[in-house]
Amino acid sequence: MNCPIPTLAALADDLAAGRATALQLTEAALARAEDPAGEGARVFTRIDRERALALARASDGLRAAGIVRSPLEGLPVSVKDLFDVAGQATTAGSAVLRQAPAATRNAPVIERLLAAGAVIVGRTNMTEFAFSGLGLNPHYGTPKNPWDRATGRIPGGSSSGAAVCVTDGMAALAIGSDTGGSVRIPSALCGLTGFKPTQRRVPTAGALPLSTSLDSIGPLAASVHCCALADAVLAGADAQTLPAPLPLADARLAVPAQVALDDLDEAVAAAFERALACLREAGARIHSLPVPEFSELAALHARGTLAGAEAWAWHRRLLAEQASGYDPRVRVRIEAGARMDAADYIALRAARQHWIAQVQARLAPFDALLMPTVPHIAPPIAALQADDALYGQTNLLMLRNPTLINFLDGCALSLPCHAPGDAPVGLMLAGPALTDARILGLGLSVEAALARLRGN
């Protein structure tokens, strides 16, 4: 990332002022995606060149007639390879679904993007079936993290291609999914902003599921404002009326005393402390908050997880026919779901509701939670490919903090908080269900406060 990533607002201004056209923006995005010296071959599972150019020309024609459908009008956007697009197979980063029947209709989020005037340039690569936070994919390759391409570090997952397509200018905005951090982890590791909304706000129909209890759909982009714009479109809200910045002066922010700060590496710990100091200087009141429920999750999941059980329910027939075609690291996690019986699953769902109520009660006096998005910077791809045990340990570590918010049925932003030239580190700002507007509003002010650290 040698230059700042343009925001959606900046690109929209260029379009409005006639300094650029949708066709020019789309052609530039496609050129980067198709550059043989770039990451495009690993970023996309499908590039829709002709369709994207047609959408861009249509957008330019409407703009010439005075019609601008939304702030996303004419902007190149990518979508994760688990959303149904009419006429295309939904492969979810897998080999076993390459010959699957084409979708007969668009997923609702695809319909909303098209209605908003977005130019969909293609489908982005991902961890197979979205079942890992690291981003490795043996079928389509693993996009390299833009921070350290020489070493070849993970992009984070499961929305791996989504993150790299934005950092590399192959799209101005990427739409991913987040079941246990799959928007926020790659955002944190690649230096982007990502937003996981409250699940019920954005329809998940037409998205190949990992966990129907936990799946949510959100954006990866250059800024909080970009994420708010995209979230409004995805949620079917008015993209012209977005959350306003909320003051940091006297904002009550809680840092969990349990789990979230365990095992931080030096880079993440230092960046997190600098970010907290910056927010205190801006007037925020930051408190260490005991949340013993965070320590209870391992015991709650002793008999299995919701994601494991629900993934097994979806995959069991396909695995019976084509198990050898799966990534073995993904297959073993799905097959573990078979060990959870119906009674255990029902008990876990009930326990989750009790757990949510307890955590929400603890959070009630506060405006938001603060924690590192992930506890380590991006590790090298080669080391994880060579060592299954290391892969498993690293995956659990990367998923740990984001998963707390999915289990809470909450919403969260990941914002970059590292200094220029340092390894990307994400700061997570989170809240309970349906506090999305507050988290986005606070996020705008946190982003502004962190600008000094970021060199902006």
C-alpha cells in the first residue's frame, strides 16, 4: 500500500465533477485485477469484465441524464464468492461446487447493490466455505497481504480476496460475510476498515451459509464513512442519511478485562496502547471492565459450536459424495460438527441467549467496547501451509476476539490503528445488537482521533 486508498466520497466527487467517469474507474479496476504481475488471479474467482463495463456505461448514461441512484453510483464493487448472482454458480471458494447449477436469481444484497448503481466487477476469493479466519485457499491460491508481499503473509479470512482487492485498487468497496470475524480479520491484517452489522439488519438470503445463527454481511473499505454508506445500501436504508459523528469527550468506552487482551504480540500491544492514549487525549473515558462471560465461552462450546453443527447440517450430503475435493483443513472442522447431537445444539442455543443477556447488562453503562481486532499481526503463509497444528492454533487465535461479538449478536467496526510503515493492526469498536448507528457514529470520531497516529 504505497498510497492512500481513495474513499467512496472522494470517488463520487470525482464523478460528480466530471473528473472521472464510471467507465474510467471500472476500466482502471479491471486493469489492476487482470495485471499478471498483481494479485488478481488469486483475488478473484471470477472477473465480470463485459458485464462490469456495461454497468459502468449505463451508470454514465444515467448520470448524464441527471440520475444518480445513490452514493455508490458508478463505483466498482466486488462481492464475495458466496453470494448468488443470477446466471453464475456460487462456488464459495470451493472446487466441489465448480459444476453446480447457476443461481436463478440475485441475492437480496446483490439486488440492492445493483439498484444503487454499483458496478460489480467480480467475485472474490475466500477460505473455502468461509470456515477459517486465515484466508488460505488451496484451490484458487491465497492472495498475499499488501503489507509484506516479499515474505508472503496471510490476508486474513475468510474474506481474503475482498480485502486485497480494495488495497490494490481492484474495487473501491468489497462486500464480505462475517460469521466469526471474516470481515474484520482481513480488514485488520490488511489495514482497512471493516464493519460487521447486527445480523438481522442485512438479509442473508442467497448467501451460501456457514452458520445460520451467526452469519452476517458487511463491507470492507477505506474509511468508516465508506462502511456506513455501504451498510445503508445493504440494509435497505437511506444512504443519504448516515450516522453523524458522536463526540469522544466523556464517551464511556470499556476494555474487557478477560480474554480479549490475552497473548497479544508486541506490535499489537503497542499499537493498542497508543490508540487508547490517543482516545483518552480526545476526552474518552476508558475503563477496564470485568466480563467473566468471555471466559465461559470455551466451556459453553465443550460439546461443539453453532458454526460446526450448522455447517455439518448443510455439508453432510455433499461431503458424502465429494469429501476428497474439500480442503482437508476445512473438512475436518465441518466433520467435527457431526459429534454434536440435537440436545447439545438446543442447549447451546438456550445458553447463548442467557449469555447475551448477561453481557448486555454489563455493557449497559458504556457506549462501546474496545479491544484489538486480532491479537497478532499477519503471519507468513508458508509456515501455516507447512504445519497443520500451527494452522489450527493460529486460526483459533485470530478468530477469538471477533467471535465474541458474533456470539453476542452484536455489531463492530475494525479500524486501522498502526503507525505508518508498521504492520497493520486493527482496533475493534463494538456494541450489542442494534447499536449499529452508535458504533458507526463513534467510529467516525475514533477514526478522526487516530488520524494523528496514522499520519493522516
